[in-house]
Amino acid sequence: MAINILMPALSPTMTEGKLAKWLKHEGDEVKSGDVLAEIETDKATMEVEAVDEGFIGKILVPEGTEGVAVNAVIAILTATKGEALDAPAAPAPAPVAAPVPVAAAPAPAAAPVAVAHGERVFASPLAKRIAKQAGIDLASVKGTGPGGRIVKADLAGAPAHAPAPVAVAAPAPVAAAPAPAAPKPAAPAPVITAPHTKLPNSTMRKVIAKRLSESKQTVPHFYLTVNIELDKLLELRAELNAKSPKDGPGAFKLSVNDLIIKACGVALKRHPGVNASWTDEAIIQYDEVDISIAVAIPDGLITPIVKGADRLGLAAISNTMKDLGARAKAGKLKPEEFQGGGFSISNLGMFGISEFSAIINPPQAAILAVGAGERRPVVKGDAIVPATVMSATLSVDHRVIDGALGAQFLATLKGLIEEPLSLLL
């Protein structure tokens, strides 16, 4: 039996993607767990694994194709090599009875769930798909997989059944819809006459452009900036790094960013209203302090998440960031490692940027933009003395966070960084 290989949804926001590369070709044998292809999503390039065994009978979407819709058929898996294929396999639609009047329109049908004697039947996604195509009642099949799970092999010889007709309410008369307004003409593309190179937009770059444009247009941003002295933090960092083993599992090398992540984690725990998101029904305050860290990669940027940043020690944060950063640049992050988070940090201090304002990453309500530590004159008492000072700007969604709360958060953050011994408690 031919089985469709579908374009997977590899992130909650993914509606289409680019089939970057096929790692299996027509006629190749496929085993469960084999990597079939590389898919460029709205977040990263990810590998897609096979869920069943067979042979690649036909590749329908060539590598390099952009804008492939989620759940589109991209290839066909056959049971035997060289099996003839006339057309892509597709699920047969369930027969529907002729419309009959009923007292009230039925509620929308829920997604089919196999049920036996009032209990859920556990089956693999592939087994469910094959059963639906072949009209097999999963409730009548005995599973031989782990915990009684129904797998593909259990469907061999299983009797097919015809689905019961479904009554459909007669459509109510509807007044003729008004003619749609004529669409506004699109703005003409700029004419570029100077010598140039055209670089096609990647899927990630398109999504970054779309989401950040929507954020800037729909989220009411405001900005708060604070100057923070770093001298004590730099001294603590040097002292801790000197005590680290040179190698082995306990080795670490703290960066300034690691200590800022820890300070933000503690400040967010003290001010949970900043660790939040907006919805039309309610403001969502997160129980866990998960911080997204902006990391530059060749196609744009990605935000791996340091989970439980308020609870982690400095060495754990440092080693976690090194691991996440390396795998982010290699395109090896798992979806759960870059999706979510309640707060973001973007640090451009290593590039010498003194101060900047970042765009909020929805659905989060705030992002901290961190500038470089610079030697600046500071007034202490009646004297002007040199100090290492960093400017940090908090971009805030005013629907969630008011000015006073944002200022209180920054005051706490400033106190933690200027007296960093408290981070070790």
C-alpha cells in the first residue's frame, strides 16, 4: 500500500516551508528513524525522520522548492521497490447522506478518535492514517506494539468497514452577499537601476520581517533606559573564572551575558508582571522564568531558551548558553529549545554598541537590549570618578506593563548587577 509523506508542521507558527534538501532519493530503501529530508522552517533548518519502512516510490516536491504548504504530499512511500504508481495516494472522502432537515444544525464534528468500550485505542500516527484510508475500525484491531499500541503490521488482514452516513443540516437561505470592494492597487515595486545583487529571502527572513513588522505596528511599545555600573560584576566574574577547573565536567568560563541572564531571572521572579503576555481575554503570567536569548545565525536570528534561569547557578547558565549557541548556529536546536519563553534579552555589547532599542518578540511583553560596558565619568558624592557603565533599554508592551512596573523591574536589575554577590545566594 502506498503511503503519502506529508510536509510536517515543525513549529506552531509554521504554515509553509522550504524543502531544502532530499537525503533519500527515488528507489532508496527507508527504515524507521532514517532522515528523509531537510526542511527550512520559519525558525531553523530541521531534519525530518521516517516513521515507517518502505521505499521512496516517487518524490513529488523537488529539493529547493519554497512555499510548500504544511500537510502537502511531498513524496510517496511504497511497500516494495519499483511498485507502480498512477497517482499520489490520498485519503478517500467519507460518504455523506443526502441533506435532510433537522431541528438544529449539528455542532462541528470533532477529529476522529478511535474508541473501544469507552476507552481510547492507542495507535501510531501512521497506523491511524492507513486505517482511515482503508476504512479499518481500529477498535477491532489488537495492538502488538509497546503497551498494546497499534502499529502498521497489526492492520494486515484487518476487515474494512463502511463509515455510517452522516446527516447534514439543510443549508439555511442566505441573502446575497454584497459585491466585494475592488482591491486597492498594490504599490509599485521600486525601480532599482544601480548595479546590484539580488539575494532571495529565506523562509526565516520572511517570517522575521512579517512578525517584527506586525509587532511594531500592533504592539504599543515604550522604552525605559537605565545606566548600570559593572565594576563589581566584572571583579566577581574574574574571581569565579579563576577558580574554575581548567577542564572536565565542572569547568566553566563566565561571560558578562551569563551574569545578566541570571540577574534578569531573579528580577523576573520578583516582578512576575514583566514575565507575561497579552491576550484579549486575560494577561498571562508565566509560572516558570524561561528567558529567550537572541543569537545571530547566517539567515537571521533565533532565540534559544534558558529555562528556569532564576534557579540555575551561574556555571549552569554559562554551559547551557554555550551549548544552545553552538547548536543554534549549526541548525541543530529542537523546537522546544527555541519556542516559548516569557522574556527576551538581546545583547550587542560585544559589537561595541553603546545603546539600542529592541523590538518586542510576541507574545512576550518585554525585551531587554544590552549595550557595551564603557568607561564613563560617574558622580559619587562630590567627586567625579571613572567607572565601567552599561546602558540597558527595556522595550515594553504597554498593554501588559505600565511605566511604574517597568521602572521597578529595572531598579531591581540594576541593584542585582551592581551588587552581584546577591546572585550567589
